[in-house]
Amino acid sequence: MGGDIGRYVPPYAHGEDSLFFETFNRNERSLSTDLSTRAGRAVFEDLVRASDAMYSNLRGDVPAKMRIRYDDLKHLNPAIVCCSLTGFGMTGPRAAEPGYDYILQGLAGWMSLTGDPDGPPTKSVSPWGPRRRNRRAARRGILTGLR
């Protein structure tokens, strides 16, 4: 769970200020637009013109399909910094595969260390990779690009 819906997940600090939301999304706001429509694309392009950075967390093949890579956006804002986090990169044989947490845990062998010793591999309860570490790395990369 994330995005604006996460604002209402207990426990709360003050009124409706969800500690869950503040942990992962402090000072973030969400906007939903359909980039496949002319009107949605226009809203997105207006945001690109006024923004410093564009971040996506999609399969590696999706940014090209959605036309949200730097090469697709530089005519709107040559200074924009684009960052795409993917499970398996944007090129190569696995670029079109999703990088969900349980997939990465299994590929790394982490699931063999959790659960019943005589049972099947078990997903760790805690998100293993995609959440905080990757977002922190993306934030650092974006800030470096903005220098």
C-alpha cells in the first residue's frame, strides 16, 4: 500500500497524519493522469516543463512504451533529470520482467532462510529491497543530477 491512500493507515501521529504514510511518503503528493489520452499527456508534459526530476518505478520496458525516458522528454525540459528504477534494468533479456519483492527474494536465495526448515521457501515479512534502499539510491542519483 502506498500513495495517498496510505495517508489513512493507522497508527496516527496527529489527527489523520498516518505514521505509515509519513515514513514512506513525507512531503509527497499524488496525481493520477492517463498518459494514453491526449489530455492526460498534456497534463504530464506541463508537469515535465515545470519539474526538476521525473521518477518511475516500472518494468524496464515500460518507460519507452510510455515515452517517459529522458530522450522522450528533453524537448520539453532539457534540464530534467530522469530516474527509472527497475528490477532487472532497462535493457537485456529480463528487462520486461517485474522486479517484485518476492521474486527478488527468491532469486537471491533469501527465501530459503525464512519459514519452517522442513517447509518450502517462504517470503520474508519485511520488504527486502525495493522500498527504502532503492528510493534512497534514486533520490541521491537525482540530487546528484540536479547539481
